[in-house]
Amino acid sequence: MGLLSTVGNLAGTYFGGPAGGTIGGMIGGALEGGAQTAGGMQQSAAAQEAARQAARAAQFRPVGITNTFGTSNFGYDPQGNLTSAGYTLDPRLAGAQTSLLGGIPQNLQDQANIQAMGRQYMAQSPQEQAQQYIANQQALLQPLRDRQLAALGTQNYNQGTTGLSVAQGGTLQAANPYASALFNQMAQQDLALAADATRAGQQQYQFGQGLLSSAYQPYTAGLQAAGATEQLGQSPFTLSTGLAGSGANAGANAGQFMIKPAYGYSPSGTLLSSLGNASAGILGNADIAKLLGLANSDPYSTNPADYNPNFA
């Protein structure tokens, strides 16, 4: 049983008499049917319009922005739907980007050259490179050592110490003390060269590895610079989409206030309030009966025909 039908039955009880139930049913049926038809149509139309307004308020609508680095642009169809989006670099940035990207072939050649050099440094093991280091250093020292030996021979001859020799003990033969000192000095140099050679071999191999690792830097540096230029040009586009997103969120929040009142309208509540006022004494029983076409000189008559001709 609908709410308005229940109200009609209560109204029939208020009228009293044997026909009270019939009157209440007639009132409730009339109110229920009319309220459902008119109120339902009104509520549906209001809700649909509110939904359309809320959808328009929440629509994503980016607008073009121009700054130092570029311009954003958007395309729409006749219905206002977004169909394309993009941005254009400032001509100065576009020229710089073209130059950076144009250097890629040379950067690739530089990369190949660096890699080839790195492989050359790594062609020998660290031990082989250490031996090569010692050989190279001794080759550099040999002319100096030859001069030192020649000078020592001249010194011994001039001093008359050519035949001078000193016992070295153990199984070592006697030696000229000046010559022994010179050869000890050379031996100390060779030991120092051996220690340096180990470090030099390791450093040379690591240097080759570093060349291989950094070989792509000329190429990636150009790409990174071009990418940074592109990001600057994207800034207007980012600003546009950010503003559009904020506007869509604000519109969606506002749309909630549009939809709620449309769905909150209640024709039944309005009718109930009116009936409550009537039952409070604004209209008497006889007046209500006249409004409903059920007027009778005696509103409390026990004859049902007085209220409904079908009972006659």
C-alpha cells in the first residue's frame, strides 16, 4: 500500500460514517495516482537536467598556454569533445634541439673511437703490462747506467784503485767497493720499478675499463640535452592539463550540489503536509466532501448513497 493510499484511508476514518472507508480509498487512489504521475515526471526531468549540468561542470577542458619555452594547443569537435592535444617548442629551442640531434652521427663515431682505445689498453693482462712497464723504464735508465759505469772506470784509473777489491763474505767474490755501491744502487732502482710496475699495470687495465664504460657519454649527453629542451617545451602543456584537471575536480564537486536537490524533491511530502494542514481544521469535513464532489447536506449521514451514487 502506497503512502498516499494510507493517507486516504486515514482521511476516510476522519470523515467517519459507514462510507468512510470508501471515501478514504477514493481519496488515496486519486492522490497516489496523480502524485506518482506528476511528481515522477517532475523529479525525473529535474534529475536528468541536474545530471547534464553536473557532467558539463566535470568535463575536462584544457586551454592553450604560451610561455617562454613554447605553446600548448588542443583541438575539439563540434560537440565540444577533446580530439587532439600537443605543444609547439619556441623557435629558439627548436633550433637548439635540431643542432643537438644533428650531432648524433659524430657522437656515435666518437663512441666507437673511445671503445677501440679502451680495448687497446685492455689487450694485455695487468701482469703483462707490469713487465712491459719495467722493460720500458729500464730502457730509459740504461744510457744513464752506462755513463755511470764509464765514469766509475775512469775514477778508479785516475785514483789508482782499479785493482782494489774488498771481500764480501760468504760465497760472494771480492769486488771493487765503488762498483759494488753503484750496482746496489741500480738494484734498489729495479725493486722500486717492480713495485711501480704492479700499480701501473693495474691502473692501465682500469683505465681501459673506464674508457669502455664512458664510451657512450658523448651520445647520451646529446640526447639528455635534447630531452631537457623537450621538457622545457612541454611546460605549457603540463600547465594546461593541470589547470584543466583542477577545473574538472571543482566542477565534479559542484555537480554534487546540482544532483542532490533534484533527487531530494518529494511530491508526496508536499501533499502530506497539505493534508495535515487540512486535518488540523483549515477545512471542515463538509468542505472537503464538497471539494471531492461528495457533498451532502448531512456529512454524517449513514446512507452510503449520500456519498457515492453507486450505492443508490
